[in-house]
Amino acid sequence: MSASPIEQIRQALADCTRKTVEDGALRPAGVMLVVYPKNGEYCVLLNKRTDKVEHHKGEISFPGGSMDRGDGSMLHTALRETHEEMGIRPDDVQVLGQLDDVPTISKFLISAYVGTIPYPYDFVPSKYEVAEVIEAPIEHLRCQSNRRDEIRIKNGQPENSPSFVFEGHVIFGATARVLVNFLDVLGDWTA
């Protein structure tokens, strides 16, 4: 019997060599890429940030944020922030693995985790932080017609700057780079 799609994702993450970044000048942050089956396809949970938040107003992001003094680990940060932003209880998240560290132009160092939840789930988005809940199918994100890649020069070196489009939203920046890493780890995975 073959492994379930979620177990295949867990194995793909375990088989991948994760790239880490050490830079004390960057502010540690943790995000949770939540993947789950919905209507026969696997989706990734994103949100549109409100105009009330301190950073990245109106942008599309994963649940997550800065590490607090009381957080015991970056995983704790990602789970806490996912609960605060989306109402997902930490005990309901089955952590599947971790993606590459992602430094941002806004001076954060993102530790990105991948997890799954039982679905359907009663999301309770924070009115202060979340303007809209977005459930993007993985197959939509994998489709080249929904992705743009631009080459930008950073510190004299060419750098890929990916973005995705979904239902009128543009997913760019660190969120898009985390998505690219996730899709690369999945390889030719199919649910």
C-alpha cells in the first residue's frame, strides 16, 4: 500500500537537506505552511494581512510572526502565531517538517514549518491581523501560467524574485520564496 499524500510530503521534507541562515542582525520569525485536503485537492493556507498590522500591510502571507521572549523555539513561535492569526490550536497541527530559512528585505529571518490539520476546520481569523483567509490549491500554484519569475540585481548578483497569482491576489516576496521551496521539495508529488 502506498503512503498517503501527507506522509509523502513528510517524507519529501525529511529527504531534503534544509538550508539554514545564521545572521544575528535579522529578527527571528516563524511561519506555518498549513496544507490540507479540501474538495478533493490539497490546499495551502494563506491570509491577506489587514492595514492595521505593523509589517507587510495588505500583503499575502502564511500565519506567523516574530519570536517572543516566552517562545521556547521557532516552532513554538510558528504554532503560537498560527493560533493567534487563524484560531488553529497548536494541538491540532501535525508538524510534517521544516523548509529552508528565508531572510527578508524587511530584516526578518523566517523559519518555515510545514504542518497539516484535520479538515474541515473552523478557522477563527484575527480581525486585527487577517483581512481575508485564502485557501490556494497546490496544483494551481504548480501551474506555470500562475507563476511569474523576475530576475533582480541584489548586491551586484542576479536573484530570482518569484510571484504567484490566485483569485486576484499576488503572492510575492518571502511568502513566494517559501512557496517555491515547498513546491521544489514536493517535486513531482501528486495527491
